[in-house]
Amino acid sequence: MNITGFGIIDKIGCKLTYVSSGCIKTSSDNKLPPRLKLILDGLNHIILQHAPEHVAIEQVFVNINPKSTLLLGQARGVAISAAVLNNLEVSEYTALQIKQAVVGKGHARKEQVQEMVVRLLRLEGKPGIDASDALACAICHAHGGVGTLASIYHHLKNGRVV
């Protein structure tokens, strides 16, 4: 929950184009409610700035540490709320689905995902791991992933995906 990555791409026909990516960082020194508000405010700003048509988000996996899983779930809930408050549809994908769509194998390492994001979006530099993960989720959705509502949005033209 310390870092929430975001990635924005355009899909025109079959071509994917990088728009923006980055991270919203919070400090574990702060209490939970202000950290969640910081994520919400950051995502609302990004949505206002880039006007996406749809949001794709990774589903929560059960971590070895239950506290980490709970915190991740709360941050994810804030991200979904930001999308819904801005009248955006949300599609969800497992890490396995995202890795399969981007790398071709569901158990790829984060560095492999990062490298494929660089190649698929023709980036000059490497985005951070969290931003790469977010871009990979957007790529998965843009390629017609199997998440909620994905089939409806598979044929977007000039569609922007977060």
C-alpha cells in the first residue's frame, strides 16, 4: 500500500501508445485514513487530467501476511471507488491473467513483465516496477482480457485505458 502504480495507454485499432505512468506514494508512518485519502485524491487528479474511458485493476491475491492483504484490499477499494465516482467501468484481472497477456506465461517475474511493457509500448526507458505492473494491466485489458466487462470494451476505438 506504500506505492500505488498507475499506467495509461491509448488503443487505436490494434496499436497501443504510452500516455503516462507513475506512482502515488504514501508513508507507513502516517495513519491509514490519510493514506487512503492521498491515494483517492491522486487517482482523481489522474482521471481528471487524462480522461480515461475505462479502468483495469489487478485483483487482490492472498498474501502470506494477512495484514498486507488487508491493506492492499483497502487501497484497491479506494482505486475502484475513484473509478466509479468518475463514472468509469472497472475490469479486474488476476496477476496470472496479466502476466499471460503481456509475457505469454502466467508465472513471469516482475522484471520480465517490465521488459515486455517496454517492448510493447516502445518505451525509451524502464518505468518503475509498480508503474510497469499498472501498464501491464492496461495492456492486458486493451488486448481483450477476460475481466469483468472486458468483452464490451475490447473493440474501443481511440479508447483510453487506465
